[in-house]
Amino acid sequence: MNETMTVVLALLAGVLLGLFFFGGLWWTIRRSLCSEQPALWFLGSLLLRTTAVLAGFYLVAQGDWRHLLACLSGFLLARAVVTRLTRVALEKSGRRIHRAVP
């Protein structure tokens, strides 16, 4: 497989890892709001998501910084996508979005 194709696949893998990580975070937040023990949800989710993403980065990188950089770029791209999708979902549900003021 040529180098361009492996970098594109690393980018795609990063997008999938990002969707898993940030989508899982969104799911955890929604799930923990109605839970009696939200700390367990957050801790369990954090451990699962972080372990999966770190293992994914390790497998995708294969010792090449270009693959790691492409995977990280895809991961950050997925963050932007999930942020936008969740913001739209909140606005459609009529809930207010609280933003931190710097």
C-alpha cells in the first residue's frame, strides 16, 4: 500500500476514534444525569474511552509520526463534528447552552 493511502487510512481511523471518544462522552453525560451514581458512570466511561483511544493510536501509528499526526488530526476533526452535532441537538430540544465566559 502506498504512503498516501496509509496516511488517509490513519486519518479515517482517527475520525472513528474521535467519534467513539467524544460520542461516548456525550452519551455518558446524558446517562449520568438520571443516575444515582454519576461518578461511576464518568469513571468507567473515562477508563474505557481512554484505553480504547490510546490503544487505537498505538496501533495506527505503527512507529511512524506521520500516521500518528494523521490519526490525531482525524481525532480533532471528529471532536469538531460531535461538538457541532450535540449543539444542534441541544438547540432543537429547546435547552439552553451555557458557555463559560473567559
